[in-house]
Amino acid sequence: MSSVISSHLQKFEKQILSLVPYASNDRLEYLVKKLLPDENSGQHLAVKNEIKKLAQQANKPIDLRLIFADCQIVTHNKINHYLDIAGKKLFNEKLVEYQNLYTTALYYEVYEDAQKRAANKDKGVSKYNLENENESEFSEFKIDKTEPKPLVNKNRIINELKKLNSACKVFINPIMGMTSQGKKEVGFTANIEKMNNQKVIIQTSHEIPGIIANKVYLWLYDHHTEIDFTEELELGFVIIDSQKSSVNNKFEYLLKFSSPLTDQQMRVLFAHYLRQKKLAIIGPTERFITPLFDSVTSKGYEQLYLNKTHDIPLLCYKKNDAWHVKVAMKTSGNDAFWRFFSGADESFHLPVLLGNEGIQKALDEKNTVDKYAFILKSKYKDTFIYSLIWYDDFVNNRSVKTVFNNYFKNSLFRVVKISSSFINSVEDAYVPSALPCHVHPKMAVLNRAIPKAAIDMISNCDHMITLSDITSLYEIIHKPVSEEITELENLLPKRFQLSAVDSLDETEIVTAENDDSRGEDRFVLSFKMAITRSNNVVTHIPGITKNISIQGLLVNLVKETKFKAGEEIEIELTVPFLEQDRTIQKQKYIVLGYDSHGAVRLLMNTIESKHLACRAIRKYIYQHIDTLEACGKRGSRIYGLQKAMRNVYAHNHFSIPFYLKATKHQQYINAASFSGNSTLKHLVYKNENSEEIILNLLSNQKFRDSCLSIIAVLAYKKLPARAFYILVLPKDKNDKEEYSFWYRDLSVLKKSGQLKEYTQKLSNHGKPAILKVELKKSDKVQNMYYRDEISYLKSLDKDLADELETQLESTIGIGEVTDLTDIAIKMIANAT
């Protein structure tokens, strides 16, 4: 290929060839940088252009008849090539590699391979050695190894808000021409509370007398030393609001910057001053990009996983020397498991689990505990009852096995993994933005504490129990489980019975997914409003809001209207702040339509940062979040509890989720998430256990292909999920720190009658792990919880933000890996 690759790039021949199949991939630039990390951006661009050149379609036929006598015609896209057997094989292999495109690279690769083979033939090089030589010379580009992506971002910038102001004097007349001493003696002293390029809030000790036509002038001087600005500023403003503070009896003025009242040079200097002040307060914005990227990534993967997790988490607390369930979380992924613990009236019976003495003891331990059990669902006198047998008792106690055979074996039961861990629920429930509050008002809302009612609900919960349904493992090794509920004539012995510690309705149920598709929270709030302009005609139609979000309103008007969808209107809105009501006028909204009761749905009609009503509503919600009533359940009757529960689980999940991604040209597992609880403790290599081994397994081609084929089946047959079990043992590690594995599917081994034999054979080489892998199709990501962060990221690096959104949207499936080695080895050993 050196004959076609530009001379100054021939040293990168191996990397260029490996990336030709990815020439049209949206990640090409990233891949070039990854393969050539030590080269500069100019070299990266040159390599990228070379790759695209080689990926262009060729129309010149390959003719090897002058090199080899035994050539045959190979036709592709109406072009006749003359190839020998080895050339034809390479040609077909390269066509597959290049997505069936006959490229410039393919032409030269086949031609130069033929020349090399002919030369080696003359030297007596065997075909076997030649194949090995080719194999070592060309390195096919491999898909990136699966990367760790936590569900909770820890990459945050934490610093305090700097108070960097300038000295300020207020005047009621223009101040041009006055000396500095004169201005200090005549002007009214003021403190600057807030300032941007449009509005300023100042505070004075007394009301400013003699104001004419609401005009005032500010003199800014003696700037803070951290602000890189030395010029004095003389600026004109119009007063748009004023009030006397009830806290300190000082006067506050809301001023709007006036260009006509300000000299042109001062306008330019004022803009520069604000930029320098902002830079001094928040620092260079480039440092925000990576934390924001990490935060959005974590929230995106958290949403993808938690909406589909097959586990049922329970938050528990101790009272009167007994453990109780406080909160349980339902997802679409654990729906079937949830139904097993539900009655005919949909009452949730799982809390009866805490009636077992073994569970109570496990919760008393501070460390993580894993236990396995059979749980029977049956009826006694038309009432659902549940019974439990610990798996270890089943294996070791003959009388317990007799109870299982008599009551469980031919009835409806589940095999469950019960994991308990110590948690800090209040700390884990709070997941702030990556940036501090003062960077942007949106960050202040994101960083606000969890609502008080939600915190009160979970504050005394210091343990989490997670239940996993592993019945399918039993069905593979033993036999299918009956789905018929048995009517018992007599209750099981008391030691096996599960009885409720509390009334079942005392457990708070949280649904991971929202009950609607709104992009932001909406609250029941009644604010006075009026439509003041419609169809460019002044009008006045009073009304009152039914519910409010930051960007939208649902309003009842005093008289019937017939607005068209998409029509722009102007309204005035009164927001009842604690200090005083504030009426905001001339706010532009678009009519979206009417609800079933005739209320009008409105959406803001400008960007949020310039919409005064949106900003005022955001401030009101921020101030009153502890007392607001949310519209819709939003996953829980208690506002904020859904988010708190999700965050707690994201910190403490036991399974390891991974994410399957599809682009135009490839499908692969791009990320996996870990927590302090999520280790595959039996997946070891020479007594070492690490995330690296797990990531290598997820990157393994055989494993990846198995997962992708199952995801395709789920999509085709519209199935919710499918699980498979693998027997796996790391067998080697190469010089690149990459592991290879012995890897077999349990169900295949069982069907062939080799399960016990192969397990024993593998055990002779080390300690194999048996893992459950459950796969589900993913839903589309909703940006509700990271919308403000991705919006701010776009203002800093739009391309990166767009790439991140594409990455999340291209996720096609979610997997969960659970270590079941302990119980699986015992099941296999005890199988008949």
C-alpha cells in the first residue's frame, strides 16, 4: 500500500488501513486521535483525509493474469476482475470489511498482496508462513473496549461564589464632566446586588429623592482587584421597579440598562467590564466542559438502566428492634417479578419478606450480605400467602428438602437472590449538577436540595435490600416451574411462613418511569394572568393558571376564546413572591391548544434566558419547592421521592448494567456501570478480581455477538427481555493487558448433557464464574433531568454536546450481569 499512501504518511500505513472501513463513521476523527494519540491535530487531519481518499469507490479492474496463470473472472458491480484463488479470497474478505464497497484501498491491497506472494513464491516461502506474515503486518481495527461509566457523576467543580463588585454611586442627573472627588461627594452610595448586561439590582440605605422620569445614572469605580478592569464607568438606567426591604429596611431598585442614556464608548466598556467580571467569578469556562459531559453521560445511562432494571430494591429502617420496608421501586423491567408479589387487588406483598428471621439478621449486619431462597406463592382460605426456604437449608437438610418436594416443587415459586447493603440514604439521594450554583441560574435549581417531604420519607433508612429473580437458572438446570397457584389445605410449618411486619399499605411505592412524557415538572399553582394582545390587537382577557411549568402554562380564562394552535399572544402574569407580588407584562407565548375542560395550553415563545416570566417562575419554584404540589404522579405521590429513590439505587446497585450501541456501520457494547456493590467476585484471573476483567469480557467478540443477536430477536418478536447464563473463566492475558476467556452457554451444555462434565473440566483450570446476563431493548432517553446541563454544554461546545446526545440516542439495548456462581455451582452439583 505504500505506493498509494502519501509518502509523509506511510509510517501510519497500519493505522490508516485499519480505519478505511470507518471512513464514513461519525466517530472517525475520534478514532484517528485514539490510534495516534501522540500526533498533532495537523497530522490527524492529514490521516483523516488519506483514509477518505482510500475509501473512495474504484472503477479500475484488478488484473492478475500477468502475475499468475490460474486466474478466473470475478464480477462485482459490473466490473470484471481477473484473480487467482488467493486473490479472490482476499478480495471477498476485503469486500466484507468495506461494507461491500470496491474501494481504492481494496484495489491496491489485492494488487500488492499478489506482487508480494509472487515474490515470496520465487524465494520458496510457504503459504503457511505467508499467511502468518500477512496476519502480523496488517492489524484490523478493533472496536473500542467497553468503558466504565458510573451512574452517578463524581466529577464536579466545587467552589464558593465570589463577591467581586465595584464601588457604586447613584445620580439623578448626567454625571459627565464631574471630577472624581465631586462624584464621591454628590452621589448616593449604593451596593450592587445583581448585574447583567440588561438589568441591575442596587440597594441603598435611603430612598433616592428627586428622581425625574425614572432615570438614574450609576458611576462604577474602584473595581475589585480580581476583576481585570481599571476604567471608571458612567452608565444610564431606567427604573422599572423599586421596593423597601422588610428584612433590613433598605431600598432596592431594579434598573434596566439604557443605551440612549449611555455614551457609546461607555457601552463598549460596560460590555467588556461584564465579561471580565464573569471571568473573574467563574473562571475559564473550558474547565466546565468535561464535568458537564460526565454529568450528562451519567444521567443518561442512569435513566436507561433504572427504567429497565429487573431487580426490586427496598429501602429499610429499624424501629422497635425490628426492620421494616419504607420504600419500594417498580420498573418496567421488574414488572413480572413484581406481579408475583402482588395480590388480586394489586396490593404489594413483598414486605412480608422482612417477617423472616434470617432477613432480620442479615439487615443487622453492616456489611453486604448475599443469600438465596425459594419463595412460594400459594393460597390458603382464599388469601395469598408466601413461604420461604433458604437454599442452603434445602441442600443441607433432608427434612427441608421434603418440605420443598411436598409444597414448592409442583407449585408457583421463585428462586431469588437477596442482597442487603448498608447505605446513607440522605447523602445518596442528592445528586447535584457538575457545576456550582453561581455559574448559571439553571445550575442553582439543579443543585437545590431534595424536597423536604422526600427526605423525611427516607431519612431513617440505612439499609437497602435488592431482590433478583433467578428462577430461569433453576429451570435450565432442573425443570420448568409451574405457573399455577396451589390452594393449601394446611399451612406450612411456621418456620417457613412469611408474615407481614407492617400493614402492606405502609410501604411507599415509587415508579421509576414517569406517568407522562412531559419534559419538565409541572405544578398546581394559581397565578393571576391576562391575555393582553392577540392577533396584534390589544385586548384584556383575565384568567388564572391551573398548573405551571417553567416553560408552559395551563390557564382558565373568564370568557370563551377560539385561539388557533400556533397563534402568538402576549400576556401579563403576576407571580406572588414572598416579599411582594410581581406583575410581568408583555410576555410572548404560543397557543398549543385546549384541554378537555377548555383550559388553554401555552408555551413560551422565545429562549428561556430572555423570557422574564420563565425566569420568575423558575425563581418561585426554587423558593417554594418544599410546599408545591406536582401535577401527575411523577413516579410517586410525594414530589421528589422518585428522584431520591433513583439516586439512592444508582449509588448502590448490585448488578452491572451495560449498554449496547448501534451506529450506521457497527454495533457494540460501549459502556458499563459500576457501584461499590457491583462486583463479580468470582470472575477472577490468578486470584485477581477487577473491573478490567469485566470490561474485557463485555468487549469480547463472542459475548458481544451473543448479546446483539438476542437484542435483534427481542426487537423482532417484541419480547420484553431474555436472560442467558454463561460459564466463564479468564484463561490468558496478552501483552496489551487484554484477557481471553473460556466461555460456554449453560443451556447449550445442559441440552448436550455436558453441564457437569464441562464444569468439572473448567474447574481443573481455575475457579469458573457463572453469570446471569439479562437483556432488554432500551427506551428513548428523555432529557428531563439533564436538559439544563446539555443546554449549557451546547453553549460551550456544540459539537461535543450533539455527539453526546447521539451517543445516548443510539443505545439499542440494556444488559445486566449478575454473579450467581455460589448457587449455580451447588445446583449443578445437586442436579440429577
